[in-house]
Amino acid sequence: MSDTMEQTVFYKMRYTPMRDFLRGQITARMDLRRPLEEANLAPSIKQLIQRVVSRTRLWRLEKLDVMYELIDHFTQGIASGASPEQLIKAFGDESQASTLIRRSKRRNRPLPWQVLRIACWPMAALLVFYIGFAVYFFAGQPSPRVNYVAIINQAIEKTPLKERAWPMYRRALLGLGAVQRQPASSPPFEAQPGWKQWPQLLEFVKHHPSELEAIREGASRPALGFVFGAGGSGYDAELWPPEQKPPVIDPVAGQELTTVRLPSLWSLRAITAVLAADATLAREAHDGKRLLRDMNSILGLSKQVGENAPLLCELVSLSIYDAALDQIERTLREDPALIESKDWMTLANRLSAPKVAGDLITIEWERMWFDDMLQRSFTDDGSGNGRVTPQSMFLPQPKNIWLKKVVKPAEGLLSTSRQRLAKEYTQLSDRAAANLKLPSRDTDWSSFQDDLMQSRISMRALISLNAALISMPDYQRLQETAERYLGRRDGLVAGIALEVFRREHGKYPEDLNVLVPQLLPDVPADRITGNPVRYRLVDARPLVYSVGADRKDDGGRPTAKREAAANWDAKPVPMPDGDWLLYPTLK
């Protein structure tokens, strides 16, 4: 090698080990060609050394040590009088020599390298296994066989058109301008008595008698008749300008139930607000027949929206039911004479139909939702079992395609089987449904929550299939919400019976038992304790109440927060002091 080449900085830096750099030295001692060039050996021996060193496949500094050792070995042989040919012959097989040298040098490497080398084999085996499982995982495909949207619509479409409410509501909504996105010219349909916009809504309702009549007619029909799916009522372009085209649906598997559009909450709120506003106008006009129709219409709408419906619609149904209770209570307190006694009793009987939360909240749609997700997320072996697939709706979907390919198999490896997940969910949902059919005071939600958490842990759902169980609704809270509405309803039914008794006898009774069985089948049970609700006269007006969370009769004195006493926890912190007022509830 030329002196010029040796003196260049690039050359020196290229062949200087890092340890020399760290010491501030540029030695260029890693150049394997220089020792051979400087050695006083025959070309054949130099070529042999070069081949052997190359075949060892060692680190560069290790090769340098081997080269110096071989140069020293052959130099000593030449000095002893042996010829190059004799030394080469005595050296033996080059390949075998390279292998022995490699083994010797590797045994002398540092301990951390030895540990890492041993660890690499299981890591390599694990990598091979993971790659194999990834191929197996991505080969899995779901095979949905049940079209749940078609099943739901089949029952709806069996209902004759003249018995469906939605066509009438649709006509009214178009006339009212109550579309999915509220136009600037539309009235504030969320307005309530006492709100600044309430007079505007009352004035608006006066000018839409035909739409109001269409709503009343629709509310008198037995079924809502809202058709679900891509070709159903949710994609009504005239009523709701489409933001996107309806999805293309597989004729066998149908549409995913989680993507189905439900009735617009804004539209249902508009219908309820119109009926409530007209009920107010009817009271002001002392028009009892019209008022009764409006109150019955709100109750009818509530039943239609919540019957055999998704949980979200059932919650909307509860809010509509509460709006009906508002109008009934206002009428009973402000001008009960507008309604005849027989009509009051008919209304009370209608109100009394639901007994427990399970009559207002069901979980059938949630079961179908889960079963649909299951069939679109797992393979099907024909016997109710299968493995999770890349299309799983239970697993998170990374946006990065490469991250998806790397992470997805790990999620599939950690996930549970289709059969076990279905079994766990069915057991938990059955227990929830059984609790909803009981009064809150008789339920055991604490053990349900413990078992739910244990199921998540035992199935490793916190890592893989968390959506299946973590997304299970808080049925305990939903039940307590429904029970609060039913408790208010109990007080209102008792208030109606008290009003009818007063008409017949000129005064209120001293005890609710007097109303049984002519006006009440029995005294409503306190939903907190199970004992009869409490009743007393305050300023010659009836007061019906529950003893509330503290289980202590405070004489109808309300808590600081009006609904705080409606608590089924035997030891709430802090304990609300006061009773739960059931009638009257409006200020």
C-alpha cells in the first residue's frame, strides 16, 4: 500500500477501532492487509493466511489477532529451515483449521456476549412461532350467517302500514321543519315551561294544527314502525339530508347491527315538545278532551319508542315517559276538574302497567348486538366455537397498516375463544336481565360486578377482548334510573286516586288504605323499603313520599337535593337526610 494512502485521514479513521478513538488515538490498526504486506513470507503462505482468516468469520480485531498468530507461526517455521510447501502441507485442512480457530476465539469472548448468544436461540424459536401463528391468524375469516337487521325488520314489516306510527310522524316532522339538523327558523323544541324560549314554542304550535293532529294519530297506533338498515327509515333523504350514501349490504350477512341508524333523537324530542306545548295550551283553554288526548299521546309515543328497541331508544322512551308524568301532574295540581273521574282512572290504569325496571328496559337488542359482533369477529367451526380474526370488532384497529400486521397476531394469541366469550357474556346478561325483573331493593348487583370483573381478568379481556365485557352497560344505574321514574309514577297514581276520592267524598282520606280496592288495587310499595308508601296532608293538600335512603320517616321533609333520597345503597356516603317525595314533585 502506498505511503500516500496510509497517510490520508479517511484511511486512518476507517481502520481505527472505537476504543482507540475514545483514547484520542487514530491508529488504523484494523487494516488486515498491512500485517501481510509487512510479513517476510512467501506469497503462497500469505494467501493461505488470508483465506483462513477470512473463513473464521470473526470480529475484525479477532481476525487481526489470528493473523498475527499465523504470521508468527509460519515465520518460526521458515526460521527452522522448513520450506513454504512443507509448512503449508503440515498446516492441514484450511476449512477445519478455520472452524477450530473460530470456536476457540468465540469461547474467549465476554460473558455478556455468551449470555446473549444463548438467549438468541429461544428468541429465534419464538419469532418463528409468531410468524407461523401470524400466517394462521391472517388466514382466519369470519363467516356471519345471521342477518339480525332483517330479523328485526321482519317483525316491523309484518305490522300493517295503517298500524305504524312513523309515517304519521314523518309527515308531521316535515311540516314542522324538525329535521336532523335544526334550521335557524325552527322553534327551540327542547324548550320547557319557564324557559325563555317556551312562549315561542307555544306560538309555533298554534300555527301547526294539522301536524299536531298527525302526531296524535301516530301516537294512537300500536307500533312505531321505524324500519332499520340501509334501505330503511334512517336514510330518508327528504326528512334527513344524507351526509353519506347508504352502505352496500351483503344479502346474506346483512348490515352490521352496530352501524344501523336509530330514530333521530332530535326528531323524537321535537314530537314530544309539540305534544307537551299543546297540553299546556289545552290547560290554558280549559279544553279537557284535547288535554287528555295530548297526555295519552305522550304516553303512547313513549311506549312506541321503547318497545323492543335498542337501549338508547329505551332511555329516550324513559325521558318521554317523564314528560308525560310532568303533564299529568301539572293537570292534577293546577286544574284536575278538566278531566273526568273515569278518565283519570283510565289514565291511572295505563300508567300502572309497568311494574319493574324490566318492563321499561330490556337487553334483547344488546344480546343481538353482541351476537352480531361475535359472528363478524370470529371464525365458525360449526359447533359454536372459533378463533378471533383480523376483522374482529372487539379488537382495536390500528391505522398504520404495518403496525396492524405486527400487533394483530399478538392480540389474537391473547384472546379467548368464541365459545367461552359467548358463555361468559350470556351468563352475565342473564343475571342482569333477572335483576331488572326485580325491584332494586331485592337485587344483588355487588356480586354481579365482582363476577364481571373476574370474567374480564380470567379471559385476559383487559388486553384483548375488552370491548365485549367492558362495554356492557351499567345495568344497575339504568335500573335505578327507571325505578326513580316508577317511584314518581307510584306517587302520581296515588295522587289521582286521592283526587277522585276527594270528588266523591268532599275531602281527602286519612289513610291510603281507604282507597283500596275501589280506587287502588293496593297501596303502592315504597321502592326503597318494600313497605307501603307514606301519606299525609300538608296545608290540606296530599303528600305522598318514600322514607328514602336513610329508611327513616322524616314526615315528608325533602332532602337538600331533591332526588338524593332516591338511593338504594344501604350506606351511602354521605347519608341523605330527608324523604323522597313522590307526589307532588314539581315546584
